[in-house]
Amino acid sequence: MDRERRRPRAPWTLLICTRVYPLLRRLLFQLPPETAHRLANAWLRVAPSGAPHAVPSLEQTLWGLWFPSPLGLAAGMDKGAVLAPGWFSLGFGWVEIGTITPLRQRGNPRPRLFRLPEQRALINRMGFNNDGAAAVAERLRRLGARPGPICVNIGRNKDTPNERAADDYAAAARALAPHADILAINASSPNTPGLRELQSQLGALVAAVRAETEKPVLVKLSPDEPDDRLAEMARAAESAGAAGVIATNTTVNHAGEQGGLSGAPLRERALQVCKLLYRSVKVPVIGVGGISSAEDAYARVRAGASLFQLYTALIYEGPSLPRRINHGLAALLARDGLTLRDAIGRDAR
């Protein structure tokens, strides 16, 4: 990454500020969720790109990569369109793209994305809809200089049986790793039949991916496993060479449409799992699930998250949210006289 590109710019995308977005959200929420999602992607395609608004107290280096902020975009928002320049311009310090499978697939039948406004949540059963590893790799190749790390989340194709899943993860890694900074293994989505069973094979999956690349490999875990099982899986991934664990994916422990629930209802469980994994492994933990404010981000850092991500809150709060979280987190650290490094895991020790 080119550190000379860190100088922040204020793109016109951020003119849709806190006062304007509630009106726009009301209009967008009249549309089906996937239609609104496509409109947001189209908006980011034409938005001027720029470096993240770096806040010095939030900068850190992990795995030899410089992060201008610990705040990342969670997988699922950019399912392979590779709109990273737009995401960085909103204030994200890193971006996770995917889930990407070796071969293109359409995903599950529609409707497959549902809003729960009263809970500030989403339910999705998308099913890894994406254009395939080769197409996404080419989009990544064309990006050029990047103001922050890009992680690519990989999974198996729906029609691949679990006994051959490692081959799919290896194939996706082979195509995508040359153009990514980090890879993340998704074996915890509830929306591909049998996928969560692969969590018992995390060591083999990590080994298969690491055989294809020396880039950092993360593993994303389900919040629906018992605590002892989560700790066991995280340790297995760490022993196989995983560079970090993501806590957590969506949950199926809810009433309503079939699929994974994300957003505010997941916050407490994701926070608990973050603390558990911080105590269980030595590699960094990435916190995700229900983060919608600087206070939520600070709690996740204090629970053990070296990095954290959001997705659902962006839909409810709008494009000014990443910068608000960055500046709010910096203010909370300053209030308590802590550096980011000092704060990580402070409430989990």
C-alpha cells in the first residue's frame, strides 16, 4: 500500500450526511432490499475514490499490513463487485469482499434478503451469489494502488460435497490470493446446505488454503456453537496456521424468515464470543456483529478485537457512520487515556 495516498479527501458521497440520510432511507426502504442494495452499489461506482480519513490514534500494523483504522466493511455488502475505492472513501480502514466461490453461482431463490427495521437487523439467505473467483480476481487486479488492506472471503460452491470442499477453498485461494491482502475462510454461513459441518474440518481447510498462499488467512466462526466448541475450533484453526479468527457470522437463533440474522440482536452474543476467543487463542480476533456506534466499537475492542467490522448498521445509519465511529472511538480512547493497543482485550483479561 502507498502511504502517500493517505491524505484524506472529502468526497461528495459524504454530503449525504446524518440529516439527509433518514429521508433517503425512507425512500430506499420502499424498494425490495436487493434493489436498494444494487442502487447503493451503483452510487459507489460513480463516487470519487479517496483515502480513508486516517485518525492517527487508530492506525496499527497487523500481519505486516498497515491499517489506517480498525474499522472494516464486513463480507456480504460487496459480494464481488469490488467497490473498494468507494468503501475506503466512506472511512473504512479495510474492506472484506465476498463470499467468493471458485465458480460463479446464482445463490438461493428470491426473496432472500429481509429488513427488520424495529430490530435494526437483517435476515439473509443469499447463498453465496457471486461471479466466481476468476472474474473477481480480474476486478481486484485492475484496482491499482490501495489505501488500505482488502480481504477476500472464500467459500465452496453449493454443489461441491463437503468431502471435496478443501479443493474448492484451495482453488478460490489460488485465483484470488495474488490480488488480495488477506483471505478469510467462510465455513460458518447458514445459507449453504451442510457448510457449517465444515467447522469440524477447519484445520484441513486452513492447511489447504495456506498451501496456495503466504497471505494471512482468517477463519470466520458461527455464534451458534457452544462456547467450548468455539474455543476448540479456534485453536484448531490457529494450530493449522490461521492468522486470526472472525467473531462472528450471522445467527439462525431467531424467529422469522429462514436465514442468518445480523444487526443489533446479535450484538451481545458476538461480544461474548469475542471475549471467549481472545482468551482462547493468541492470534488476533476480528469482532463483527451488531456494531452501530463508537461505543459499540470501543466495547468490542475492549472485549479483545484488534479489528472490527460492520455491515447492517450501514444500511440503517447511512454513509457517514464509518467516519463517526472512527472519530468517536478515538475520542473514547483519549478520554480513558488509552492507546488502541492498550485497550484491546482490557475487559477480557
